[in-house]
Amino acid sequence: FISTPCCFFHFRRMFPAMRVKIAGLDPHQQYYIAMDIVPVDNKRYRYVYHSSKWMVAGNADSPVPPRVYIHPDSLASGDTWMRQVVSFDKLKLTNNELDDQGHIILHSMHKYQPRVHVIRKDFSSDLSPNKPVPSGEGVKTFSFPETVFTTVTAYQNQQITRLKIDRNPFAKGFRDSGRNRTGLEAIMETYAFWRPPVRTLTFEDFTNMQKQQDTLFPSSDQRFPLQR
């Protein structure tokens, strides 16, 4: 996953999809894996073409209802989760605040941070697509700064437009196999076998996110796997 604009209108699958590899779970315990996407700050942004930069354009829009994407392979054992790459390629985003399909609702031209949640079964009683993720020692939350993205309804950079059309499997309607390749397309061909990197969630991530960890896990017990 690289930090790029994410385009949506009505609803879209998030691309590139976030993929993680999980380690350190109890193989015999049952877990849910979920994702939510939270604002990075309280600002709205605009793209400045002459400098090719995102600039603050004002205050953020009003908060939207919280949505949580529960991975469709949930509920599964720790052993099952650790033997696979967990992909969120079916997660869909929308800017429709009246959405009733369970898609993640986001504002356009705002910055967001995806978060991955590992939730032990006995702490999942309040888990719901329409509620904030429950808290407790059986819930661990991970976020990675390289996954921050800005939402748009139209890409602001033509190179990003071409990159995503060429690499997004759901953008086939935009591709023309018979066209002449441009210089940019020749460069993009070097990424023909590119896939988003996989991040492994381990105890080491906690040491790199101490400030976040103190907020999420006030308990002094920071051990992983998630055991009583």
C-alpha cells in the first residue's frame, strides 16, 4: 500500500488494497479482524497544481457516522489468520452520507488513516459495522503512516490517473490495449508485477507507536498474543 489519493464517487473499492500478515496470535483462540478509517486531522485539503502539493483549504466537514469493515473470513482461529495474507481488497468507500450498504463513509478532500483491529472472540460482543470498535485488553489496533491517503472524486495528478488505470483490476473499462504507449506508460511497465507490500503485525509495531499505544492500551500489559 502506498500513500496516494483514493478516488470514489457513489462507492469504490479501495485501491491499492491494504494487505497485512499477522503473527503472534494464540493458534487456538478465535479472532475477528476488522478495519476502520479515521481522519488524520480536522482539515480539508486542495491540490495546488503549480506546486504539485496538497494544501490546507479550511476546516474539516462534519464527522460522518462510524463504520467498521469486518473481514469476511472472520471468525477464525489464530492459526488460520497467521497462515494467510489478510487482504482488505473487498472494502468499499463512499462519499454518500446516506449509504445503507455498509460501505465506509468518507468526505472528499480529507486525509484518512486506515486502522487494523485484531479482536479476540470474548471481546467481540459489541462488534458491529455501525459502531466504533470495542476496546479492552483483547483488542489490539495497528496503523501505519505509509497508508495515509487523501480522498478525491477525480484524480488531481495525471500520472496517478494513468498508474491507477493501468494497475487497478477494476478499471478495465478505461484501458485500451491497442493504444500507443507514452513515455509514462513505458515507465509504468516497470511496475508490471508490482503488488502492495505486506506488513507483518508483531510486538515490534508497539514500540514504534508508543504514543498511540498509550492512548489505545492504557493497561501496562502490552503482550501479544492476545491472552488473558
